[in-house]
Amino acid sequence: MTDLSRREWLTITTAAASGVLRPAMAGTPRHDPARLSLNENPLGPSPHAVQAIKAHLADLSRYAGNEVAELTQTIATREGVAPGQIVLGELLDVLGLYLSAHGGPGGEFIYSLPGYTALVNAVAPGGGIVVGVPLNANFENDLPAIADKVNDRTRAVYLVNPHNPTGTVSEATRFIDFVRELSKRTLVIVDEAYLEFTGDFEKRTVAGLVRSGAQVAVFRTFSKIYGLASLAIGYTLAPSELARSLKQFGMGAFYDLNRLSLIAANASLKDPGYVASVRAKVAAERNAWHDLFRKQKVRFSDSLGNFVFFDSGRPHQAVAAALATQGIDIGRPYPPLDTWVRISIGLPGENAIARQVIASLLHSP
């Protein structure tokens, strides 16, 4: 990865002004087109993870073995929970299906709207009912409104913190207290996929509630800040009974886990400087976006994730089409916020191009 040279910068700004911008810069490794749509970490994984994968390429003929226990123990030590409370894998959709089927049809699943829907999209085959609660005026999870929707049919509340697509984070103490109280009424699932992009991650996580025995499950993934999206590995911290039941249904079983994913994830957690380095680089790029929005007097959410979310003042498809002509993919809209756009933070060169396009669009009538 390289920063923009003066010559590249002049080329970009001139092309943007002429309307013929193309994001092709030598020496900047990326997908073609530039994929600023899936909140990936294009800075790449920890060197520790890369080396660990290389060291085990000769073992591809073997199923996962001790790697399951080794990663589980690393996570248990890090999180301060019993190994039996950890279920490995990217489980949100499977968890939604399991919870909707467990207890019969008619269970309600509450989530923030618009929001990330992997879990709630999976509940229909089991007869689950999705209840969407609009975000509050600050584009945060509307905690009081969510609490008001909980009833005896509620199977689970699903909260994403930082939220996706807005990137907003609820105030730490208030959020933890809210989850603690709500968990006395129903299972609360907190998706912390982006929480390590915040500088005070340890203060904001609700993992302590899992340790204390609350009816709380915490989802984490290595696909975001750890840069392992292609290996599809994550984990859930869950109450002991729920974790045991999930495992009885085969979730987290060795035969469903990628051996290289387990090895890379374990190595990533043992690289002390990696997360802080990625966090700082992402924050610098995110701040540059927010500076642009302030300069243009554009509404935007206070994102602390690896993406930004702003009101373009025009239909989402128009913005997506304009960026697509310049080789930039920004993904889907988020109804009912039809003029709002989420852009993932990519490599510095990609971000610079995207900002030039957005600045030009915001200037146009």
C-alpha cells in the first residue's frame, strides 16, 4: 500500500474536475472495481496471521483438530469466560434460525431499522417474526423504544454496537446498564463486529455481562478489523446453557471450521500492535471524510466504524451510479433513509478518489 504521490494527486483532481476520473493507480493493490461496500479491511491481516497460514499450507489434507481448542482457549483467556461459553464460527444466520425454531413459531425478534439483517433474515423458516424499531434522532439504537417492544413473545433482541450502517455507538455506561436490565426479560444478542475500531473498546463491550451470567450473547468476527473476511471466522460468547445447546446442534464443530481460519484467528489475537495500528489508520481516513462533510455542510452520522454514513441529498442509486462510472462500488441503500449513503473505508488512494467524486456530486445542482 502506498500513499498518493503529488503527481497522482494532481492527476486525480484534474480528472475529477473533467468528469473522466478512473481509479487506476500503479502500486496500489486492490480489487477492480474498488470495493467500498462490504466494510472490509483492505489494509490486510496481521503479518502473524499470514505467517501462520504459510506455515500450515502443507496440512490442507487434515481436518481441524487441536486448533479448535487452542483458539477457544486464547479467546477464553482474553474474554475472561469459560471455554464452554465460546462457540466458534460465523453464526449469526444459524443462530437466528436456531432461536426461531427453538420454542416454536411466533417468536419475535427485535432489531434496529435500518440495520444489519443477517440474524433477523434467518428467522422466517422457523416461524420467527421480525420487529424493526427505527433509530433515534442521532441515528443510534433507540434503547427506550426497543425496551417498549419487548413482550412475552420476544425471543431475542438483536443490537449492533457500533451500529451498521450508521457506525454510531451508544454511550458506554448507559448501554451496558440497558442490556443488563433488558436481559432480565429476554435474550439480548449484541453484535460487536466493529467495536474494536473504537479506542475504548474494553469500556464499551458487554462481554462482562456474559461473565456475570446474564442472558446476553456477544458476537465477534475476524472479518473486519482483523482483515480475515475471506476466511469467514468469528465467535459467540453465550450463556452456558445456550452455548451447550448450540454445540449439541453441531455449531462450532471441528468439521465445519476451516483449519487455516482457526490458525490465522489465533495468530491475530496474539499480535499486540496490529489492532491499534489498523484503528489509527482507519480513524485518519474516517476523519478526512467527516471533514469533507462538515465543509460541505452535509448531515452525517457520528460513525466510529470503518465506514461513513451521510445524506447525499439525492437518491442513493444516483450516487451509486456516479461512483460506479469511476470504478467504485458502494453497495446497497438502507431504506427508509433513501438519500443516505454508506461508504466503506478503503485504501488511502481509493478513499481520495471517492471523496473527489462525492465532493463533485455535492457541488452539482
